[in-house]
Amino acid sequence: MPAVANIRDFFELLKKSNLLSKQQLMSAREAVRDFTEARGLAKWLLKRDLVTPWQAMQLLSGHHRLFLGKYKLLDVIGQGGMGAVLKAEQSSIKRMVALKVMAKELVRDEKAVSRFLREIQSAASLNHPHIVAAIDADCIGDRYFLVMDYVEGRDLKAWLKKYGPLPVSWSCEVIRQVALGLQHAHELGLVHRDIKPSNIMVTVNPQTGEPHAKIMDFGLSKLVSETKVDGHSTQTGTIMGSPDYIAPEQARSAKEADIRADLFSLGCTLFQLLTGQLPFPGGTIMEKLMARATHVPPSVSSQRADVPLAVSEIVSRLLRLNPNERIQTPAELAARLGSLDMNKPAEATDATTEAAAENLDGVEPDNTLNMFLDHLSAQASDPPSSTSLPTASRSSSASAWLASGIAAACVLVLLIILALMSTGTGRKENSDEDAAQSTKPEPVKKATNVPKKSR
């Protein structure tokens, strides 16, 4: 039963909301006589596109404050530990935007507010086709918010959930575009610190299937690491980032992380796009971080037969624990990915040919990409998600680190291990050939769950 059932009460809330023009409000007043309850009028408004479904539910729930300054709130498109993301319209110019309203605990004191504003200024300095643009930042009452471009599409986490392992050339093109965006940030002295699938939005041309990737949440990761969370103050040495994707040197000290930490995270992301698996498995945060010292990820080509060895070698380079042994800049990564000939298998060394051949026995030519592109046209009938903050897990990493209850001694030991790993004195770095022969999960099967095109 809605909080507001009486149609007269509903109409009064509608008036207070300022959602309708005077003429539209007059039409709604005349329609009141045709209904006996609030839901009837709400449906009438929806049918005429005078309100959105979310606005209607807010009114039926007794809420009428549906503006944040000059922005008309249209829908909630994400919720997480950092706050909420709302689709909104800048009323004066009818421009669609996304508002990231920061959680109060992240901006509860003057120092945190100053940090937030500095970070927003940094984000606003970024102007690149593969970065979601920050347009404005403001404060209404005690609510600080960031205004961003509104981007329809799905983040890579959603793409993985829908399709599983993704086509090789498609995945490499997405990562190439992300690398171009990271290079732009690198040239301005900025590091993202939280590259992961849920922070990469992808839209697709329905005719060609070509992806267009944009990086989200530039400038906000550092805010979480330096701000009080759940009533606790962060401490020196607190590990910040997403444990499935974080570079070892960043886990040791976020301040010491440079662009190569973002490249490590991008390598973890590409590994997952191609295999559907994480390179460093584990249940708890500690297990995931310890896996970097004890687990050598198998080569991607040993897990999936249609991955060229050149791609597999790029992934292995990105996942080097010593940052000096990785690909050094996003520009270098973009150039390597851009030079790949996806239609021509890369030349293999003798050591890797035998390992890869084991996975090719009886394998049919992989038509994953063609299937994927053929059926992307069906996406038009699916309601797309938008620039969003994924639920719960998206930005609760800082809270998770504090809430995990890791003893101080254990943290100290872990940080020592991470320091050894990132300086190259930890576990032996295996080559792509060595990784192909290491203990590994079952090879990835060709994606067969891509929806088939209706005929």
C-alpha cells in the first residue's frame, strides 16, 4: 500500500515538487476528477511522460523534493558505499547528466571537503573521449555532489555477467581505449587507483558492434583512502583499492603507486575479460593479496585456445609484480594492442607451442566474435544501465579493509610480503611459457551463452 493513497494529497505533493509547468499542472488538476486514488493519477502522468517511474514512486511514497539545485532528479541508477548516482536533467538547457551524491561520512569534516574539492578539480582537468567527463561540483545543504556526463551503456562487470568470457578482439579494443584514457591522465600527473571492470563503461554501436569505452570515477578513489569510514579514521598503511585488481605496491602504499599500478589493474581486468576468471583467486582479502606471492596466473592462451600468444604475453607483462618489469606506460600498451593482427595467429615459441597445442585438440574454429556481434542488435530491446555506481561492492573496499578485523601483526607481515613482491625479491616471476605449464584451472570453453539473434 503506498504511503500516499489519497488523490488530493498526491496532487498537493505534485504541486510542491515543481515537476510540471503551470499548463501541465492545470491538466493534471482536471484529471483528478477521473480517479479515486493516487495511483490512478500517477499512471495518468506516466502515460503522458510528465513524470518518470522513479518520480512517481517518490511522490506515492510521500517525497516531493525532486530537485537538487538546478538539476531535476529523474532516477537512481546506482547505490554504493560512496553514495548514490542519479540520472538528472539540467533544466535550463535540457541536458542529461549523472549526479554522484557523496555519502555524508565521506565529507563530514572540513579537511575531507577540501580534499573532495581538490580531487574534483583534478577530475575536471581531464578531457578525453575515453574518460567520463566531470562537468561541475556543488553543495546543496550538507550534500556534496559531482556532476558528470550521462553515458548510457553497461560497465564491463555487467558485460561479463551477461556474456561470460568476451571476444578477444573486442576485449583488446576496449582495453586499448582505456589505455588511451589512462595515458591522458598520466600526462597530467594523475593516477586512477581503482581500475576494474565496474569502473569501465562500454557502449556499443548496434550496427558495427564496435565498442566505445570510458573510464569512470577518476579522482574519487583517493578520497576514500584519506577519509573517515564507518566512524573510524584511516591509518597510515591502510590498504586502499579493490583486492582483486590492486597492484602489490599500491597495497603497500597508495601514495607510492604510479601509473604502472593502473596498468597492473588493467592487466587483471583483461585477464578476466578473456577467461572469466580472476588472476589472483581467494576468498578473503588476505587470501587475495597473499595469492600474489603464492600463485602464478596461468597464461591466458593456455586457458582459452583462440587467444593469440601475443595477447597472452601482453597480459603476462602487465601482471608482473615488479612494476619495473611491466609495460611502463598506457601509450605503450595501446600501441601494442593496436598493432595486433587478430586474424593472424601470433608466432609461438617452441616452449609455448606444445602447451597451447594441448588445448587445441579437437577444437572447432571459434565463432565467438561473430556470434557476439550478430546478437548485439538485440541489445536495443534491453534497457541499458547508465553511468552508475554498482551496488554494495562497488566502493565499499575502504570499509571492507577496516571491517575485516585483520590483526595489526598480520597486516605488517602482509605489507612486508607485498614490499618484497613489488621490488622483485618475492616469488619468482614466471614467463608466459612457465605460466602455461603451472597448476591451473580448467581451460575456458568457448562462449556459448551469447544470446542468439531472433530470426
